[in-house]
Amino acid sequence: MKKSSQNISKKIKKLVEKSSFSLSYDAKRLISQAFQEEKQKRPKQALGWILENAKIAKRDKLALCQDTGLPIVFIEAGKNQELSYALVDKIKKEVARYYKESYLRRSMVDPLLRKKPNYKEAICHTQFLSQVKGLKVTLFPKGFGSENKTQLKMFNPTVDFSQIEDFILNCIRQAGPEACPPFFVGVGIGGTSDQALLLAKKALIGRVDKENPDKYLAKLEKKIIKKINKLGIGPMGFGGKTTALAVKIKKEPTHIAGLPVGVNISCHALRRATVRLR
Amino acid sequence: MNVIKMPQDKSRIKKLKAGDQLLFSGIFYTARDQAHRKLVKAIKTKKKLPIDLDGKVIYYCGPTETPPGKIIGSCGPTTSSRMDFFIEPLLKKGLLAMVGKGARSQTVKLLIKKYKAVYLLAPSGCGAMLSEFVLSKKLICFPELGPEAVYQLEVKNFPLIVGVDAKGKSIY
């Protein structure tokens, strides 16, 4: 028992360090590609800074961004897995512990009292999924420059998809330069209001450089990213080709009376890491 | 490239135009949401300010903890528009420049013009890289705010872009 407990600690430590000190591999790949393709001076310089920053953060074990986010943990358990209170509690507490030990920022605070910020337990979502093997833990530190731009809209079920598209484009326009473009855009469609926003966030934890296995969604993603990149906001708001690096959509069945759509944006510093506990 | 050394280049910084790039050497005072609330409250209740704002530069930044052997941790800019509401009393006290990320409101652009101040953009989401331009860090006030306390940062060749110039013209 003691040995397995130490083993979990070690894995959570790795999770915190990896997700805070290094840009996710898929995100970096897309940023490098955007850097190669950009012709204009200022957006190219901005993308160059982003890549340089990633290099320095990894080399010096420094947080990529001072906003080390609000830690969100997704625990995904496969068939035949058991999940105990003790394990979930340990994961939450170890994330807070390693936030502190990795010199990340004390960013969490009571929402109303706003007394001294500190490290607090991660927000934790648990889910049992038939397609998952074993027990997977993903840490997604979410910075608030982009989180503050989250939007939800409860559409009429008979709405034309172009209206949903307009809503997403408007979210990007309103996010603008201050949410740290180029963005990774997560879109959740269906379920209930809370579920649509959770899906939007989950869309960002999957690979962002791979085509959506759902052909229909893949087509929509391609159409939307083209339109977003015509907005011309660009890296750090300096214009150019790339306002979004990826658009990822997840959908789930919803009620016949509704069509919830949630949009969750990640800044260019997309950070997340996954470990397998079992 | 415009090389700006403060305080001697105070008048030069006001002549820069929106979109100009500069390397800034001098002092930043970090202050974000809660520090702004406290500073403005002190001004409104006529209490003595813990820092003299005349000719100073405020950096909208809440750094991470400082790892051992480092001067500072990751220290990039936060969203400036959240501070829009607070800036007039600070400009009245002589604040020269603000450093952050993102656009400012129309009102703030007019205020910047009125008080002949300047708004500068720091590379956003590049806190690790920016830590390399910081020579020293010293706590000035509001330690109870943790990362939102006011720190004095001495910086050298810190890369910036003029967001709103002293004539109120914006890059965005």
C-alpha cells in the first residue's frame, strides 16, 4: 500500500511538472508550423517568442506562463475499474502539493472574500468509459485569460448551423488579443448546459493536431477554422494568418427541445499531461 | 529598435508611436486587480500611497513563486482591460506608463491622451522568457495579496511594443 501510494505521488509530480513547464507536443507542432508559414513581421516575431519561451521554460523548469492556471483533473476509468474516495482525494491533494513544490503560482482564492491566494485542491471530474483501458489521469491547468472568454448559448433546436458558426466566430472576436491568441478552440455541442461546457473543455484535452475521427465533425472544424483565421486577430493580436491553431468539437445527444453550445478557448500555451495509474 | 532607459528617457517614451517596438531598461512596479483596488481606495480616502506614482511604470503582472537560484519565476503580463476601471486616479497621480496585454477601452485611450501617458504591450504567454530580463525583485507593499502584491522589478532590455501611444492612438 505504501509503495503504491509513493508511486502515485511520483506520477502526479511528473504530471504537474510536465503540464506546467512544457508546451504540449501537438500544440508545439502546430505553432512551429504556423511560424514557418507566417510571412508578416510582427506575428512571426510573436510566434518566435512563443517557441523561444517554450524552450526556456523546459530548459530551466520554469512555468511556461505565470498563470499556472486552475488545475483541472480528468480521471477516466475503464471497464472493471474501481475508483475509491481515497484515491481521488489523494490525486487532488498531490496536485496541490506539487504545485507548491514546483514553485507555481498561488492563484486560487475564495470567490467572494478574495483573501490571500493559495494552492488549493484541483477540480476533479471522474468518468467511467468503456473505451478506456485501465485508469487514466489527465491534468489540464487552465489559465484565466482565456477561461474568462468562455461562452454558452442555448440554441433553438431548429436553428441553422450557420448561426452556431456565427456564435463561435463572435466568441473569438470577443476573446480578441487579450486571451493570448493564437487559440485552441474547444466546442461542446449537446447534452445539458453544464455538459456542453464540459465537452468544450474535454475537446481540448484530446490531440489537437489530428483530424476528428467523426467525419462530419471534422468537416465542420475545417470550415470554422478557415473562417476564424480570416478574422485577422493573429498571434498576440498582431494580425497575420493564424488566429486559431485548431478547432475541436465534441457532441453528445441532447433534448428534442434544445441545442446547447459551449465554447471554451485555450491560449497558445496549451498545457496538459496524462499518466496511467493502472 | 528604440532603446529606452528610464528615468532619463521619460520624454522619449512619450514620443513613441503605436506599434513601435522598444527595449526597456528601468523599474516596473507590479500591480494587478486587487492592488489596483487598494491603491485607488487609498487615493479616494486621501491616505498616503505606499508608492509615489509620479513618472512610474506599472506592470500588470502576478509572477509565480521564485524557484531557488532564480531572481524571479515566470512573469508575463495579465489582461489589461480588467484594470481599465481604475486607471484615472493613478494617471492623475502622474503614472507614466502601463505594461500589459490586450486592448484598452475607448475611455482609457482618451485618458492616456489626456494625461500624456503610454500603454505598452509585453509578449503574452511568454513568462519564462521574460524572467530573463529581470535583474532584481523586491517586495514593496500588500504582501497579504500573495502573487498580487506590489513588487519592484528592475528590468534590462525588456521587449515591449507600444499599444496606445501618448496621442491615444492604438495598435488594435
